[in-house]
Amino acid sequence: MFCVRLMQLAEEASRLSGLIVDVFGDVAVVASSAAWVEKYKLEIEACINKVDGIRHINWRPSVDMLKEEGLDLL
């Protein structure tokens, strides 16, 4: 299977840690492990939807890490 890493904002120096987007065919898989990513979920999805060829977005939050930041998704 062919995978493209569209973006990885995971370095602490970037101050944007917690967001990884991998693309598998026409599916973008978003790995979220920071509260700011969940806060801007709609904006992030809007940006991803502008990429040609992406038809679906699969959001995969890291529930345990987000709980550590005080965010409860359930």
C-alpha cells in the first residue's frame, strides 16, 4: 500500500505538535494528539479537503493523550 505523509507537525519547536496527516489513496488519516488540533478540527478538515484527490477524512484522536491535556472526547 502506498502512503504519503501530507504533514507532520510534531516537533516541539514548531509549537504545533500533535497533528499528523497521512494519505492513503483518496483517504486522509488525521492523527490528533493535542487539544489545539481538536479545537481547530473544522479548519484543518477544510484545508485537507482542498487537496486534490482526497475524498474522505478519517479522524483518529489519541484519546489518552488528549485526556492528559484535560480534553474529554467521550
